[in-house]
Amino acid sequence: MAHSDSESERVPNRFAAELLMPEKVFKKRYKALENSTYYEKIAQLIEDFGVTQTAVLKRIEELNLNSKSKEA
């Protein structure tokens, strides 16, 4: 039953992420921090968007930003 609870929470969680950390804004801010260390980047995103570390890390994963290299 826990599996169905996770499924029922997926849509509201996705909505909240988009509301608090809109994709375009989040990507732009993430890119602006490209010269920061990983930890500085995470800390700044937490501060900028007023969300938890877990929320920032999940959003980075959802937007596939963690797999991008520094190539221009």
C-alpha cells in the first residue's frame, strides 16, 4: 500500500516543485552558479528558493542538471 501512497503524492509534489522552483528560473540560477563548488551551489539554491536541501536535490535530478558537464 505504501507504493500507492507514493504515487498519490507524486502529482502534488511535482506541482509544489514547479510552483516554488519554476524550471526556467531554476535552470537559469543553476547555470549562473556554474563556477561555484557543488556545496556552494546547493546552499545558494536553498537560500534563493527558500526550500529544503532535499527539495533542491530532487529538482536538480528531475531537471537532469546533475549529469551536465561544464562544457559550453
